[in-house]
Amino acid sequence: MTLRFETRSPREGVTVIALGGEVDVYTSPRLKQEMVDQLARGTRHLVLDLNGVEYLDSTGLGVLIGGLKRARERSGDLRLVCDNIRILRIFEITGLTKIFEIYPSESEALTGLD
């Protein structure tokens, strides 16, 4: 039940949060708070790197959906980076590939964000 994250801003208005470990009912509140804090500081675009995530449950998915909604309310976006087939399958099964933009690399996710 651990969640690690590293946050950085490659340019103004854009924050990358690299996640590692488990995003579940126990750890999701930390991720939610980090996204809320970043958006409150003026970040418009969030990029979440899920390549280090080993487990993602429905609570974690709910937090991601909430983050997307909050970012869009600020005329921004939330993009995901993931090349982990097991985690990608969760997005496919739930139909969330139609909601989220998912990229295989951080550089691709950052393309076009201002």
C-alpha cells in the first residue's frame, strides 16, 4: 500500500507527476490532493506518468477522472503516459480510453501543451 510520486514542471502551466507503486483506496487521497494543489498553483495541464504503477483500482480511476474534470474546468487537460499493458487493459475494459488521452512516452504527452 505505497504510492510514490515525483512532481516537476517542465514549463509554465504544465506539471508532470510520475507515479510508482499502488493507486488504490488507501493511496488515492494523496494523489488527489497533489493534483488539486498543482491546479490551485496555476497548473493548467497535468501529465501523469503511470509507467511505475503496479496496481490501479476503481478508486484510483475515480481520482483520475476527477483530476481530468478539474483540469478541464480550468481550460486545461490531464494526459496519461502508460506503456504497461496490464494497466492499459484496465482503461480498455472500463472504456476510459475514450475519455483519456494515453501516450506511450512523456515527450509525446507533452507535445502541443502550452
